[in-house]
Amino acid sequence: MTMSDRPGRRPAGNGTTRTRRRRHLAALTLLVAAVSAMIPAQAALAGGNGPQPFVRARAEAAVKAAYAQAFTGGQDPAHSLAAVEDGPDLAATLAQATQNFPQATQTSQVTVSNITFDGPRNAGLRFHLSYQGGVDFGEVDGTALISGGRWKVSRATYCTVMSWAGATCPVKPGRQPRDPAAARSAIGQAYTQAFTGGQDPAHSLAVVEDGPDLADTLAQAIQNFPEATHTAAVTTSDIVFTDPRHAALRFRIAYQGGIDFGEQNGNALIVDGEWKVSRGTYCMVMGWAGATCPSP
């Protein structure tokens, strides 16, 4: 007879087993409670068959409150931008819009309607901005999303509104290249090689996307404005990577004998393993000299 066969006796490990089971049950209970707490109330919006009415009402109210905070005029800029996705990054954009149209930005009011939810963290809607001293763009489409744990106006919608006031949002950074410093240096060198005047055309075009196809375009620009193309010098700034192979930046070309177009937006990309000036950017500059790029 073994110890487990004797009446009134239990295996020595049985008590330990029951204790472990209780601990496992308690741990499972805590885990379920924790997971439930992590699911936001907006998750009830995920079903395509319609959320609970009180959940939808709360979410709609939060979306409307975000739009009101972002677009009501006469507020502290930091307060307005706190209700916008990536708001702090757009302070200079709002300042430019305010400078361009002070009356419109001071008096603006917003109404929101037709809110629909695409999952628990995104919403589409219609909105209308009314203000004094500017064009009425009527009712337009907008979006909102959960960012930082609260509903906010999407960056895309906010930047569209800022464009009505002649203000441009900065490019949103994406995944960075392996060596951002080296990539920025290579982009600056590409712009310098492409736009510095008095060089061999083939050398300039070697750092331009589809450069060999644009030889006639450069020749036409040189013919139209020989002094400007001979004296051109470029500076670059604010290089932002939208992904490891593409970048946006600001650049300015100074020259003699032509109109100063000031600082402009440009693009660069990796072609055949090296950073080059984008075809679109190069053709824009050639357009200043009355030269047209051929179709790609």
C-alpha cells in the first residue's frame, strides 16, 4: 500500500497543488480585469452594427469639443493646438495664418455634423467654419482621431484649413534612414551640384532624378537666362525624412539677372543608391527660367 492508498491521508503535494490553483485563478481574474480596463470606452464603436447610444453620444460630444477648441477664434494658440494631432509642431503654421488673416482667425466659429465612426479611434464628419474677412468655403469633410488618449482634429484636416489662410504645415517625419546625418549631407551636396551655376550640364544633371532626360530643358533655361543660370547658388534647410528613401526640405536659389523666388519646398529621393534632387523640384526651378520638362 502506498501513502496515497491509506485512508485519511493525502499526497504530500496536494495542498501545494490547491494553493497553486488558487493563485492561478486569482492571477487570471486580475489579468481579465486589467485587460478590460485597458480597452477604451470608444471600443464599443468598433462594431458595424452600431454602438450603444450613450457611448456614441459621448464620443460625438468629444469630437465636437475638439473641433470647437481647435477652430474657435481668439484663443491662446497653445490651447487651440492641444486639440489637434501633432498640435505643438504646427505652432508656426497657426502663427502664419493669424498674421495673414487676423480678422478671420480672431472671429472664427465652427459647427460639426454627420459624425461617423470608422472603428474605435477614427471618425469622419462634416464641418463649417464661419468668420469675418475671408472666403466662405462652405461645409467640407473633416476627420478626427484618438491621439494621446483623447479625440483630436486630424493633422490633415487642420492643415487644409490653415492652407485657406495661406499657411503651410511642415512635413510630418516618417521612418528615418540608418544614418540621418549622412543622408542630410548627401542631400545638401546633391542640391549644390544640381543648382550651382557655371558647371558642366552633365555634371549638374547627374544628381537629378531622370537627369539625362532633362538636358534639353537645362539648355533652354541657360539660353533664356544665361546670367542667372551661370551665377546660381543654392542653400538648403529643414530636411525632413518621410521615409528612409524620401525627404522634404526647404531651399533657396540666389542668382543675378532674374526674379528672386525666395525659399521654396523641395524633395529628394534615393535613385540607384544615391540621393538626388527630385524631378518635380528640378522642373519647377527650370520653369522659373521659362523651360519645360518633357513628360516622364
